[in-house]
Amino acid sequence: MGFAMLRSEAKDQGFPIRVVPGAKRNAVEVTTEGTVKIRLQARAVDGKANAALKEFLADILGVSPNAVVIRAGEHSRNKIVQIEGIPAATLHARLTAA
């Protein structure tokens, strides 16, 4: 399921992302196809990139880091992430504005 296919009224849905650890700066890229790529300064060592991902998403989405759940891909660059308590339309708007 692509990010663009999320139902706007639903909450707590998972969406796929691609994480690029070791980047020069933290950034979000949402393509016109609805895919989400997140660049993180943190390296993929000892779970640091996953922790940084949760903190970064929580900050730009205005939620608690506990609301960011990695549902699949804990040890992969391709992940399914769930943001609890935010409708998909709000989630999309905040990610594209970041």
C-alpha cells in the first residue's frame, strides 16, 4: 500500500517509508506517487536510526515519540510505520509540509 492510498478518514494506519541513514541532514521527501523517503543523520547502528526516525517523525508531526510505531522492517531500510491518533489527511499534509 502506498502512502497516497491511505484513507483520509482513517487513523492509526501503517504506511511504507524508505529510510536513508547517515545523511547530511534530516529530511522528508514525499514524491508525487505518494512514496515517502526519510533521510536521517543517525547511522544504522544499535537501533540509533530507528530511535532517530521516531523522534524526527514525532517532531514534524506534532505527536509523542510513543505514537510512532515501526510495524515492520525494524532491521531494514524499508519500513512500515504507524502514527497513532492522526488521520491520514493530516499525516499527509504534515509530511509534505516538512
